[in-house]
Amino acid sequence: MILGQALAQCRTLVVDGPDGIGRGALIAELARNGFLVRLCRGPLHHVDPTQPYRELLAASGRLAVDGSLVHELVYGPLRRGRSRVTWIQALDFAEAVAERDGALVHVTGETDDTEAVDAYERALHTLAQHVPVVTLDAKDLGHPIRGPACTHHQLGPCERQLTIGY
């Protein structure tokens, strides 16, 4: 599946990739294409790390999530020696994304952190058995994404109003 197909077919896109890779341009483009954008980068819940993601996936409409449990699967072992997310939780998350007509978007590119790059490849290879994975090189993010016409914007009726107060 390529990104244009994902835009046309998916209600949910979960964007992830190594730290510092530059996902911001993709997230902004997804917002322009009618996706409600949510960031989920805070500390994980100490008892149930999947809770914030389940709550996000319960929302209606098109949803783009910046960051996911895959980040913890990758960086937990690299930084602390273990992940706070189990593979069972990660697979449940992948299936929940798939059930919401979704896909994981793996942003790749130039980075010095080869351990993280390799860990992302391994993790997403496993998760791809449960949810579609779209791989996108960060250098290709400078071009507009061609997807279906956007029917509603995140800003709604206020998108052309500018209020300046003192």
C-alpha cells in the first residue's frame, strides 16, 4: 500500500519513525487532507500503556496519530533495557488500528541511530502481519500528497477568520 492509497482507503493513520526523522510535514499534510491530528507522546500509563491509544481510536472520523506504542517497543530496550509495552499489547494495538480501517505509516530517512532504524524495521515487519504498513521516506515529504478531496477541515468554520487581541 502506498500513501495515496492509504489516504483513500484508511480512516486511521498512525505515523511513527525514529526520533528526529521529521514527521511534522507529513502530519501537517494529513491535517490538510481532513485527518484529525492527535499527538500521543506523553509518558505511558504505568498500568495500561495502551489506554491512551484505545481512547484515541474510539473517536469518530478520520484520525492521524503522531507516535505510537511502536516507539516504546523500539526505544524502551535501547534506553532502559526493556520495553514497558508487551508484544501482546502491541499486536492488540495493531489489530485495533486495522479494525478502524487504518494503517501504520513508517517514516524513514537519514539518521545516525542505526540501532533504532533496525529495531523499527523488525517491529514493523512483525506488526505488518496484523495491520497494513506504509513506508515513506522523509525526503519525499516536501511534495503535496495526492489523496481524496477533503470534505471537512479540522478548524471548521473558523479557518478563514483571524482575531488579534491586545
